[in-house]
Amino acid sequence: MELSRRTFSTLAGTAALGLALGGGSAGSPDAYAAHVVPTGPPPAPPGADGLPHTIGYDRYSLLVDGRRLVLWSGEMHPFRLPSPSLWRDVLQKMRAFGYNAVSIYVSWNYHSPAQGHYDFTGVRDLDLFLRTAAETGLYVILRPGPYINAEIDAGGFPGWLTATKGTARTADPTYLSHVDEWLTQVNSIVSKHLFTRGTGTVLLYQIENEYDAQTTQPTGAAYMSHLYKKVRADGIDVPLFHNDKGRNGYWTPGSFDTGGDTSGWLYGFDGYPTPTQPPPDWGHFGIGGAKGGATASPKTPGFVPEFGGGWFDPWGGSWFEGKGYAESRRTRDAAYERRFYLTNLANGLTLHNVYMTFGGTSWGWLPAPVVYTSYDYGAAFDEGRNPTAKLVPMHQLGHLLRTVPDFAKLDRAADVTVDGLKAYHLTNADTGSHVYVLRNDSAADVTSTLSTANDDIEVSVPAQDARLLVTQLALGERKLRYSTATPMMVLTAGRQDIAVFAGRRGEMAHAVVECPEEPVVTRLDAQAAWVWDRGILHVTVPLGIGGLTRVLVQGGGVDNPLLLVFADEAGSVRLWPYETGSGTALVYGPALLREATVSGTTAHLTGDTIGETGLEVWGPRGITEVTWNGQAVPATVTNAFSLRSNPDALLPGVPPVPLPALDGWRRKVENQEAAVAFDDSKWTQANRTSSFSTTAVPSGQPVLFADDYGFHYGDVWYRGRFTTAATDALESVTLAYSTGTQGLLMAWLDGEPLGTHRMPVPTTSSVRQGSWTAKATLTVPEKLRTTGPHVLSVLVRRMQHDQDGKALDTHKAARGLTAVTFKGASPKVSWRLQGEAAPDPVRGPQNNGGLYGEREGWHLPDFPDSGWDAVTLPHADKRQGVAWYRTTFKLAVDTGIDASIGLVLDDDPARAYRVQIFLNGWNMGQYINDVGPQHTFALPNGILRTRGTNTLALAVLSDGTTPAGPKDVRLTLMGSAAGGVPVTPVASPGR
């Protein structure tokens, strides 16, 4: 018995530079000016094919080997996913859901633990990432700074740069010498992966990031010129670009010296419009000129290197009312994407990168002060690598842009008026197709009429949403007159043309196809109705009723059959096109198609399922068998020229993934540094008198700034020795300190707690403040006001360095103590300080801070903790300082199951404490119980042993004002699927 559509739906789970480059710049002719490049087939998916390629452009689009390309890119950051195996997972998902490019930052601080030292191994293997992207079939937009911002510590500048001479982001020769060293390291790798050489898929390369400083001053232009020439000298021959922070017209072609290269520079701009406002017109329909976005550089294609795919969340969560990234995703949802991204397309933005598409995790001490550990961003793929509902429009639009070439060359057409809707009209002069973007900015659904040259089309657009309509579009050998459902893809599989249309479930789709001669029409599913009349074929389908609806159109003077496929949103994201070496395949059913190959008569498919599902494959001629993840699937050829799995051969869903309870805890307190007898003789003396910091050194006091002594990440301890005389009346000590957001200080005198001070939780108006300063005045108890020697111990949770968005060296603001004064005495203090030990050779410089337990390896998996006290959770006491908790747990996730697992911490928000989370020695982030909003921390597979034993260590820092200690600590399943990618364990060395 054949698997019915309804059952199917129910069971399914949710050469030289001059040759390599072409282009125009101010005062020079357009690229390919001798002949206008017509609309034609898009270039094939990229790969490291060993063949030379050209990259050109004109005002419409990029031109890859002379073919027009709409770049539909998504941002991900390898450094925010410290498990190289999972890079392939995310990249395959991006390709499957319609993206043809990935944009990545390369962060200087991530690769350089010390001046002159660079690490591109392990989780920092840029070469491996670029190879993986090429193997996946994605172009790469490479963004190595030197400054990247990215809500990362110091905007990507390495910690050691904070204590160096030279003004960053200028033509300062000292700074440029450091930059050249960094770029030499990066470019030696990137040059091996250039698409122009056929050795990789790096298509575009960015210099600097949102550089809006010194734009009218010689030093700014000199800086940009230096970067450009340096990158070119390193052999990078793909187009270069910069991303303007807004619509300013900064750094357009011709605005700085490129050494005579007039054809390799693109202008781009970033945009993060608020979802509560109508989408802006940054191009064809906008204000025009330098501040018009895409119009600022009229001879290059419209390029938005960053367009909001979500937004980051600050400590305390004030921007999203404490609801975290779920609220970011809700406010910038699928409807937001349709409204804003379709508006961009209408405005001529054919190079479009969504920031972020996968946000990931700012683990360890990576995050900038403005964000907490999670960088989920409300992105289309969540932090657990799970597809979200936001992928529906991305999937539909991405595959449309990949398979329909018309969108690469659109001109503004005659204005149209559609009552209740904002209407954009564009046309492709080569093909005669017309594109309409109809946008509903109101709070109610709108049904109205679009009048075209031939038809009056009734259209319905939901509130705060948009719809794309296309008329006179080629569907293989036939032409679409119009459709009320949005075209999603047009492709040829074997000798059959396939056109897919998508819309909301229950909506009545009406497709009109020009058929001058009467065709043979076969209704393959009961839901469809059709009629041919006077050269026009009308097809009506209620979308989603019974799953896919197919109508086969044959004959009528046309050689190739045309299969019309109609899907609702849920069905559309289970349709997967894939270009195999034997031709195009289209797969329907699974939750994800990762790869498809054809061998003889067999289609070999790999991917993921969530629920049980059928499988249907259209592909090159002669396919009679199919395998799924290496297993044969009994299947039958259908009258839709597809191969469909038999009713009793459903692909399996994902089984339950049991997670163990976390018990067997052991506990040990530290604060050894507070004890009078503690040996600090090997600590660093604070004996400097000057600093390159932007923070002033107090008169008469030594430099206490942690960075000046080589301590750049995590906590730092200070111990000051002084002597009071009989004439002194010591009453209090005032500790001035400077930190990133949510910094904290605690002090002890002669081993006795003096108290704590913390920076305030940021409000909506102060979340962007990256450096916070305060003075903590702590009273000295009577019993400590004695004559003689004293030891003052201070622990500062310094948080992270500010970013340098305005090129003011704000990343050099001090971290740690800045000054110490006393009331009732003026003793001379001899200071020593200690921060993090030497950088972890595997986990990198951002993994460890200066806690005693970190320096002694208490966080490492093989640390012997048998002598620690056994405790059960919840456990709380009221004390100032640090306590460590350790346990192990075993996982036995079935092979072939991709389980994304997180750690949850919950407690009474009135309790003031924070936790550093270490999994197998890797610092996976910071939890602040009374601030939030983050409670769930992703534990990436590879670092997490899904089949084996794991060590969890929690460093609990409490200020002594409330009972503190972990209460509810548990594992949670963030998502699971049958399939995934093989995961190689990430090295977790012990001591």
C-alpha cells in the first residue's frame, strides 16, 4: 500500500590579479563594460577543484567565472564552537537550508597568547575550517580584522596588545608592526584556500571592521591603505571590502590609495534595524547618495556584510526583559526575516550576510563586557545547533536565489500601488520576469489586489510580514504567469523540470502556467484541482493538507515534463535540493539532508531525522535504489518520476536520550592567598611607575593594572604588605578598581574578611558601557587596628577588556586595582600580584584565570580530589571567597545520535554568587545567580564525551552577603537527532 501524503506528513519530523578580479571603481569603467553580462545559470557550488576562477562584479551582482551570483551568506564564528568536528555539522546545515556562503571572523586574541606567538592548531585550526567549508560547498567571506569587535574581549585584540605602545586602529608604526605580523600569519593560511586559485572557496576578504574613525583625516586613509597593500602583498587576490558601520559612504572605491589596483574593492555597510520599525530602504528605493546604503557605491553591487539575524543580550538581560535569547528570537522571527530581507533584496542588496546565523558560545574569557557566555543571538540555528522556525524563510529564499538566476540582475520597475501594503516592483530585462515584494507593516492581516500588466492578483499578507511574488518566470521550458504562493526553487532533475511553491498551511495557492497547447495534466495528489483554458493552466491547491501536493504537466509541445510541487512551511523545510556529480537531486522527508551522491543506480543519502518519516527522491535518470546513512531503504519508482520509500520502510526517528543525575560531589575551599602566612615570594612585584593604559597612574603609587604585568584574563590576586605605627589610627581602606561589566572585588586584612564590592547591573541605557570604575571603602575592624605589619589581600574579578569601536584605545583601560588609600594612616605598601598562569597549550589563553584552584589544576579532569569533602547539593554557606565543587558523570548516547546537551544551574535569585563552569578542564562560561539571565550552558560534543566519563568542576565565588553555593545543577537535552556527524574528541589534557 502506498504511503499517503497525509500519513507521510504526520510521520515526518519537523590567474593574475587582473584576471582573477573584475570590477569598477570611481573614475574607471564598469567591469565587463565591453559586454553586459546577461542573466544566465548561476555558477555551480564551489569547491577546491584545482581550477583557476575569476571573481568580478558590476552594479548588480558578483560575477563568478562570468556568471551572476547572489551571495546568500550566514555568519558563524569557529572560535565560538570549540569542537572542530561540529564545524562540519553547522556548515552542512547552513548549505542544506539554502545558504551558499559562510562569513567568519578570525580573532587575533584567540590565536596569539603572547607577542610573537601564534597558534593555529586544535580548536584554532583555521586551515581545517577552510577545508571543511570547501568540502561542504560553501563560499567563505573571511574577516580577520585586525579589529573585529564581535562582542569579544577587546574587540579581538590580543591581551598583550593592551600593554603596548602605539595607538591602535591608526597608522601608528608600532601598531602597524604588530598588525603586519598578525596578517602575515593569517594570510599564509588563507592564501592556500583562495577560490581564484581553485585551492579553496575564500571568495571575499575584509580589512578592518566598522572603521568610522579618522574617516576625513590622513591617518585613517593611510591606515586603510596600509592594510589593503599588506593583504595584496601577501598574495590575497580575491576582492577586498570593508563594512561601513552604517550608511555613511565611508571607504567607498577611490577613497584611499590601493596602489593602482582599481578593480578589487567593494563597499559594504552593516545594518541592524529594530523590528518595531518598518524595514528601511537602503538601496533602490531609498534616499540615494553616500548615505543611501547600496547607492553609495553605484558601480559595485549592493553589499550588506552584516544584517541583523538577531541581537545580543547583556548581563541582566534588560534589553529582552530578562527573557534572554528566546525573546530575541521571538522579536526577530521568521516574519521579521521576510519583511526585512525581502526589502533588502528589493533594494538591490545581492550580497547579503546574516549576522548571526549560528551564534554559539563565548566560552571562557572570550566575551566582551557587554555580553554573557551565551552568544545564541536569537539566531536561525540555536546554541545547541538546532534548526529553529527562523529557517523557514531562509530556506525558501536561499534555494530560490540559488536556483532562479533572475534575482541577480533586477532593476527598479514602474511603481505599483496595492491597498494596505507597501509594494516594490522590479524586473529583469533579460528574462522579462517581474518581482514584487508586498509588505504588510500593520498589525492586521491584509488581503488586497496586485494589478500587473496581465492580471489582477488577489494576495493576502499576514500582519507584520511580507510576500514575494514573481510573474513571467521561467519554469524550465515553461513559463509561470503568476502564483499566489511564493516560488521556492526551480530545478531540473533527470529530464524533468521541478518547480516548488510554498506558503502558509491552509492557504489556497493559485498557480498559473502558460501552456499555448493543451498539456496532459496529472493530479498526483487528491488535494489539487486544475483547469486549462485558452493557453493557460490554472492549478489550485490548499497548502499543507496531506503534506506535499504534486501536479505533473506533460506534453503540449514541450519536451520536459514539469512537476509542480506545493508545500506549506512545514513541508518546505523537508525539501532538500542537492547538486551531485551526476546531476541535481531533490529529497523530501527527513529533517536534514547533509550529502547526496549517486553511484550507478543508487542514490546514497546522509542526514538527520527527528521523527519517523518517509523518503522521496527525484534525481538523475536511472536511479532505482536509495540508501540512508548507509542503510538500504526499500523504495518504488512513482508516477511523479521519483523514488519513494515503501510504506513499511520509514526512516527511524530519534530515540530518547537518557541523562544521568549529577551527584557524588566533592568540595574544597580556597582563599589561601588571604592568609598572612601565604608565600607570595614568587608573585610579580608591582613596581612599574608608568603605563600605556588609557587609565591614569595615581601620583605616588605604583602601577597596579593587571595587564601591565602580563595578566590579561580572568581573576587577579593582590597582596600588599605595610606596617602601621603607634601614631596611626587606621579606620578604613579605599580600593579603587576598574573592570568590565559585572566586575567584583573582595578584600581581607590579615586573613580576616573586610568585605566586597561589585559593579552595578547594567540598565538599558548602560549596557554598552565596557569599562566600569568604582571606589570601595571598607571599614577596618577594631581588632585589626593594631600596630605593626599587616597583609592586605584583594581578589578582583576583572571581567573583560572593553572593545575599541571608536578607535580611542578603550581596550587599554585598566583592569584590576588602580589605587589604594587609607583613612587614619598613610603606610607605604609593597605590592605583589598574581593572575593566570602560563596559557593552557591546548585550551588557549582565554581558558584560565588567576584563582588558586585554576593555577593548581583543580579544574582538570585528572586532578586527585579524593581528599576533598563529600557533599550533596543543594549546598550553601555564608562566606566570602571561593569554593570548588567537582563530580564526574558518564554518558552512553547511542552511536548515530547527535545529542546536544547543556548544563542548567538554578537557585533563588536573592542569593549572590557566581560560578565558573569547567567541563573536562574547559572553561565553558560564567553563571551569575542574582543577575542572569543565563541558566543553561551548552556543552559541545567533543569537549563533552557523549560516550564516556566527564569531569565537571564548579568554581563558586561568593561575596559573603548571602548564603551561597550551587542548588539545582543538572544536565538537559537541548536537542537531538538521528544522524549527525562523526565527532572526534577534543583534547582535554590533565596537568
